[in-house]
Amino acid sequence: MIERVLALPAKRFDRALITYLTKDEIDALLAAPDRGTWTGRRDHALLLTAIQTGLRLSEFTGLRRRDIHNDETVAYLYCIGKNRKERTVPLIPRTVKTLTIWLKERQGMPEDPLFPSTRGGPLSRDAVEWLIAKHSKTAANGCPTLHGKRITAHVVRHTTAMTLLQSDISTTVIALWLGHEQESTTRGYLHGDLRLKQRAIDRTAPPHTRPGRYRPPDSLLAFLNNL
């Protein structure tokens, strides 16, 4: 009986396309918070850190001031991920600069939340999702491609992965960066960007030909239109 159960084929299901932010959409989202206010400066630092690190929402809400490390050799963020696994994520200069300014304003003890609520406690998962949605709506006013695009914390995480992938970072490194249990999970991002597939096609172009998509001449288009 057990053998018959194990022999049953796995259920097939549709795999949705990955939603992520383009560079222009990232810039618009980061520009959305009003940095003339305390909450705006917090939200800008939060969004920049989220986009650069790709932390899970549960990892992000658990960040403390002590989790940011910046010494003479490397700057990185420490977090406790899925199944209580520890990992570190490197920080780029832009993120380091923003977080350095934020930490000076934030003050507090090392164990205090890195991005607190107005009452000083940690932001809840719902609060982070709400502020992402809020600033996405504001960003859409200056970035038309954001209209109708539902931006969540998971979309921000996808954005990190796609940015790394488009920078020719291997899926092995991306899996370590995001804390994936298996590299096969990371390979799913390969289906998300047509530009990656176009680059692969360009590399297979025959000698003495220009890579890229075929663009028919105007004379051919005119001929086809008159058929």
C-alpha cells in the first residue's frame, strides 16, 4: 500500500511569473518617502536596506541596531533566517552611508529595533507591508509602470535577486545571499527576465552577424501591410 502511495505522480501546478522592480521603479520608490520627516528618513533607509539585502519579511522585522557591522575591511548585515540559520549579507557603500546617518539619528541601545515604530518598538509585518504599499502608491505618480503593479515585501526580495542576476552574479552566490535552502529555488529567477534570454541568444549568433533581435526594413513592412 505504501509503495502505491509513493508511486502517485506529484500534482502539477502553474508557476506564476516573478514580479520585480526595474531600476526606474526602484529609484521612484526610494524617492517616495518624505525625508524631511523622521518617519520618511526611517522609511527611506528601510526600503534601501530591503532592496539591497533581499531579507525575508520575518528577518527584516527582527533586525536590531547591533546587526549592522561596519569595520575597515567589510560592511555587512547579520540576520537569523529560516530555521534559525544565521547568515550575513554584504552592504554596498550607498546603503552603508544611509544606515550610518540613520543610526546616528536613531540612537538607542544595541538590542533596540533597527527600524522602530513611532512608539519605539519593532515594526510589525503588517506595518512594513503597509508602508511599502503606501510609498509604492506615491512613487506611481512619477513612474507610470508602477500603476497596477502590486508591490509587497516579497516583490522587493525578488527585486534583489533579479538585480544580482542581471549583474551576472551566479545563482550559487544569490542562493547564499537570500538564504535559500536549495540553489534550485534561485534558478526560478532565470525565467523572470527576457533580457537574460536575449543575451543568451546573442551569444549564439553566427560569425559576422550583428547580435540582437531582427528588425525588418520599412520596405518589407510596407509590403506586408499592402497584402
